[in-house]
Amino acid sequence: MPTVNFKINSKNYSVDCGAGQEEQILSIAEQIDNKAKNLSSMFGDVDNETLLLMVCILTFGDITKAKNKISNLEHQLSLLKEDALDEEVLANAIAQITTKIKTLSATLSSSAEPKNNTVIDFKF
């Protein structure tokens, strides 16, 4: 099992991980270190335990915001899909009505024409 070594706020850490996860852990550790350094510069001398707790709280706040955005986007997507289905249903209904109008128009046209060359002579 590989071991990954990294620093967070100038303190060395070692973590065992699954094969192939080394780069991901190093990337996450770098992000944690950047947040820790940022918080340390804002709040001054803070012990590592408190600093890491603050990083966790901020990180989970970011995760919660991201989840909310994803949920809102999924809701908007479902509304768009419903609208698309409504438009498709409407388009199909219009096509069916158009066909019926053409059929009715053809029927009316043929019934309005005199049959057998009949001449209509109106006398008053």
C-alpha cells in the first residue's frame, strides 16, 4: 500500500492510500494547505487542530453550496425537459389538427363541386 507524504501549514503528514490515489491525495492536501495558510494569515497564530477544524468547516460549507447549486440546476433541467415535452406534445397536436383541416378542406372542396356537370340554375 503506497504512502503519501505532504505538509499542511508546515507540519508533515503521512497517509497510506490505495494504489493510484497518490496524485489525488496530494492535490487535496495542497488545497487544504492553501486554505490553512490563508486562514493562518487572516487569524494569526492558531494551533493546527483549530486551523484544520476551520478548514473543515469552510470546506464543508463550500460542499453544501455546491450541492445546493447542483440541486437547483437539476431542478431547472427537469423543468426544461418538461417544457420540451410540452412543446413536442403541442407540435404533434398541431400536426394532427393540420392533417384534419386538410382532410376536411378536401372533403368540403369536393362536395361543393357540382357532380355530373350539373348546372344549377336559380330562378326567382
